Amino acid sequence: MTTPMENDPVPAYTATDDSGLFARIENLKESNSPIIAKLSFPITQHPERPQLYRGNEQLLPEDEYNVLSDAWFLCDNIIRSLFYAITTKHDELVSEFVSRGLVSPDVVSEKGETPLLAAVNVGDVNMVRTLVVLGATVDGFGRSSVYKYRDGDLTPLQLAAATGRLALVRFLMEDCGADDAIISPDGALALRLAAANGHREVVEYLPTRRGGAWLRWKTAHRRHMATALRAAKRIGRFVAIIVWYIPKWMVYEMPKEACKDMWRKRHRFWGWCKRTVRELPAKLKKVGKDMWEGAKKAPVEIWRAAKASTLWLFRLITAIPGALKIALKWIGSGLKKAWDAVAHIILRVLSFLHTLGVAVVSFFHDLTWQDVVNGFKSVLRAIFVGLPKAIWSFIADFGKMSYEMLKTLFGALGQLLWYIGLGLLWLVCYIPKKLWQILVSLVGSMSSGVREIMVWFDPKRM
């Protein structure tokens, strides 16, 4: 018995062979194929893939599964072809997909993306215009497949603002009537997305808007608290393993199992005692013989050991210059990084003083007060970010330097010692590291609140 899949195979099509895909769909409709009966046109969202089994349980008869599977592949192919046509800027093909009633202009892809979001992603104003004319919802929410916004869905205008596409922002607002005041469920606002990503021209174009601050802070707070909670749970597990599980195994579990094993084998104990007493003279004789053989070989073994020790010591001494070279190279690299950071601070200070002088002399005509503030920020950034970063880079390189030194001096043994030290360091630093993550999360949550307060007074703050 043939299945619908064998009678009606569904080939894969793309935007380059759209006529074949359209002809295929028309043939299926004319033949009243069960594949078409399983689809609802126009398609509004990507369907879930059918499953034949869940574990060992068969969910559907095979014939029905084959029809559903073919329908799913056809639907998937239609949606993929539509989005491929959008990303390759085939306006006429997109119009044909919608005008034939195959898909809705707001169809949602497998990743949660809408056609308008896909058009904004490629920065195509003509494609956006085509989709809007076809009836796409200008202010519909969706998830971009390119711009990684982790907190929730965005509208096309919000995505255009977040990616700095000023032409699209203008077109969506002036020609399509997009609402820049829309606040997403996580508090995202077109103006704040543009400011957060540093798109000054978009910020200057968009009107001043206040709103979504509480939702934005709640979203940031939830993310920070999730990080803190995860770190706290890991500290708890770590302490439980060190303080409870390992001592319990050593003091209780292991002795208990040993005693239980001895009790199970108690009937063998007297036999073991008899064998031990009976074999004791022979074992003592063998021990004495082995001691005599060892005494005869002792001079040769001592000579070999002395020779090997001398050779090892010679190799160690000859390796010391190479190890010192590695250490000096590390020190030189650290001093260079520190000097570069200090020189950068000096240059930033001189630049700030020059900016301040020009601004004062010109009575803030040639340079604005914001330019002076930006210069001062660059000085602070060089002192509190650049210099600590250089120092931390020097400290971080110590691990690589020590590994190379131990490898040069002791070979494989040095590598083993380095990894043992690394493991011990990991154990010692694990709890402080997680506590630091908790502290950073708490500070991050508070700083998000402070930032939202400042944004309330200056909505276009970047």
C-alpha cells in the first residue's frame, strides 16, 4: 500500500524557482490532495512539526502522519521561500505570495520573526513599503532573527531604532504611521533602544518620550536577580559537597560498606587465617631471599640513581635561563602595558584641558558643555577602566607564564604540577567568585534603577 508521501512527494523550493512551487500548490489544490486539506490558507504562523512517536508510544497512524508531515514540509517551504524573497529583496515575489492567499503579510516564522522585521533587518525601504501596502501590521511585535534582543519582542520601528536605520525610522513614522510611543512588555521604547545602542541621529529625530521605565527596570532586575540566585545556589551546592557529602562518604559511607562487605564474607575469615599461618614460613623465606637479592643489586641501583639524578639536575640547571627569559618577557610585557595605560591617561588629561581651554576662550561657542563633559568622561574611563584593565591583563598572563616556566624546567611533571595548582586555586576562588557575581548583580540592579531615574529627567540621555 502506497502512502500519500509516495504518491505526492513534496520537493523543496526556494525563491529562485517560485513558479515551480506555485504550480505544485495549484496541482495539489486541483487534485483535492489531503495535504492541502491539512493546511489553512493564508498561513499565519509556522506550525509545529508532527511527531509519530513520543518515547515508545505511537501517537498517530503512519498514513495520517505521512500526510501531516508532507503538509508541514509544504508549509515550511512556503514560509522559508517568503522570508528568503524578503531578504533577497524580491518585492514582486513577496506580493505574489500574499496575493495568492498563501500567507498572511503578518505570518510568523519558526523563529518568531514577522515579514516586516525581516525587511527592517535588511534595511529595505521598498520591501517595507510593499508589505505595508499588502496589509502588514506596522506596530506588530515579533522576534528578530538578526538583532539579538534577549529581553522580548520588538516592533519594526523599535528594531529600526535599535539598529540605527534612520531612513527606515523616518519612513515608518512619516509614511506608515508607526507609533514610537509603543512600549513592549519588557519596557522597550524606540527612543531608549536607539540611545542604548549609541545611534545619536535616530535619538535626535525621535520625539521625547517617557514611559516603560518601571518595566525596563523590572526586566533588568529580574535578569540580575536570576544571575545572583544561580550563583547562590551554586555556592550552596559547593559547600554541601565539601562540608557534607565528602566527609559523609569518608566517615560513614565507606566504613559502612567496608564493614558490610566484611560481614558478608565472614565465613571466609577462618580459612584465611589458616592459610596465612600455613604460608607464613614460605613467605618469610621469600622476603629474606628478596632482601638478599636487593642488597646485592644495591650498589648498581645506587649508581644508576645517582647518574639519573645528576643528569636531571644538569637538565634543570640548563633550563633555568630559558625559564628566566620567559619570566622577564612577562615582566617586560606587563611594564609596557602599564606604561601605555599611563601614557593614555596623560594624553586624555591633556586633551581634556585643551577642550576646556578652547570652550572657555570661545565662551562655549566652538565647543559645547557636553564636549567638556565627554572629555572628562574619557579621563575617568582611562583612569578607572584602562589602567585596571592593563593591570589585570598583566596578572592574567601570570598563569600562562608560570605554565611555560614549569614546562621548561620540569617537563611533563611541571605541567602536572601546574594543573594541580590550577585545581586548588579554582577550589579556593570558587566561593569568592560567586559572591562577586552576586555583588555585581545587586549593583547592576541598583545602577539600572539610577539610570532610569536619570532617563526620566533626560529622556534622550545616551
